[in-house]
Amino acid sequence: MAYGPYYYITDWKNEPSQETPINKTNLLKIENGIKEADNRIVQIDAKKAELSLVNTLVREITLDPDTGILTVTQQNGTVTTYDLAIEKVVANFDINDDNELVLTLADGTQKVIDLTRFVYSVDSTATISMKILNRTITAEIVDGSVTMAKLDASIQMELRQYMLDAQAARDLTLQYQNNAKTFRDQTEVIANEAVTDIAGAGGRVDETLTEFNTLLMNGYFNGPMGPQGQNGEQGERGADAVVTQANGAYAFQIREDGHLYVLFSDAAADPPPVHINEVGHFIVRLGG
């Protein structure tokens, strides 16, 4: 801290004046002043800098504005110079017609810089499309370009399982398709055989009916006439139909629905001797 004034001089008067007597009070004032001065000297000595340190302190700094040389003089007389190279400081800059940056230094020399060194180029790939718009670089994934190898391992595993399931379903479908073709072919064969059998049965039925009608027309089924019974009351007129009398016990009738019916009395002991066998033939048993 800075020291302030402590001791004030006494305006001593010579004898015979008694204004400033040499007594205890005035002598103690002198003693106290000497003691304070001693204390301050001790404190200053304790806080003073070493001479070796003081000698390294800067005493003077000068700068030559033309050369940019900075001269530093220390307390011990040592002089150190520093070249600030102000002649290399850029004094002006411009861009030429070749889009090059031209720097003009303080000493008049020029340095040309290719601006393309500051421009970054980007390349697109089959997977990533790169774009630069307003100095902003963006990257986009090309549609349909991501392969299985670029997917997460768990997704790859899941997709492969889907593929295996699809292949299994495809194989099963193909098996069902082949079985269906086999069943279709077998069904066509059976159907063709059935059509052939039906056609043959129809032909045999036609032949049987033709033979039956021929025999009927020739009187083959006519037996001896029995005694005439008592005439009963005339009944109501029945519906028109085609009836062929086979004998006195049963008759054949083709009705409007086109079906052949065999008519016989409920009191007949035996059924008519006609039937259709297991292969579709119409059988009429003649005689005993």
C-alpha cells in the first residue's frame, strides 16, 4: 500500500524563546518519527524487487513503421528486435477473371489463390444421390437401390424367413396344382367313360323299345280273350296318354314328362317281368 506523510517538522526556536523547549514530549516526537521511518524502510526492503529481475524488465520499446522492426530495450541495456513482417500483411484483395483470389501485400507483391481449392465436390452412387443447393449438401437414398446386405441383421433374418415361408407355400401350391390336374384328367376319363356308357345304354334302350314295339304290333303279347265281364258304370274321362298294353296283367305308358311308366294292378301276385340292370339295360322277360 502507499505510505502517507507521518512526521511533521517542528519549528524550533532559539533561546531565549521557550516555545520549543527540548523536553520529553518533543524528544519522543523525534523518536517516533525515526521509528516510523525505520519500519517503513524495513517493509520497503522486504517488498523490493531483486536487481536480477529488474534488469530483465523492459525499459523502452520502439517500432519502425517502415520495416516493421520492433526493438525492445531492457533495464540492463539488452536490446532485442522482432520482425513483425508487416510487409506481408494483406493490404488489398480482388478476384480476377479466372475466378482466382488475388492478395496484394503491404510490400506490393501479390499472391494468387485458386478458389476451387475451397469448393467441395460430391459424387452420387447407385445407392446414394448427392445434391448441393444453396451451399447445402444433401444425400438421398435412390428408390429401389437398397440391397439385402445394407439392411439390419434382424430385418435380414425376418425377410429370409418370409422368403422361406413363401417358397414353401409356392411348392405346396404347385403340388396342389399338379394333384388337381391329375384329378381333372382322371375325372375327364371317368366322365368320358360315363358318357360312352350312357350313350350305349340309351342305344340299347332304343333297341329294346323298338324290338318291344315290333313284338307288340305283331301280336306277340296277345293271349286268348277271356269271358266278357259285366259292364259297369262308365267312369270319368282320364287324361290323354300313350298306353301300350303288354298283356292282361300290366301295361306301359309314356307320360307328358317323357318317362316310361309300367302300370299293373295292386292285386297282381307278381310284379311285371321288367327291370333295368346294373349297366343301364332295359330288360323285359318274356315267357316263363
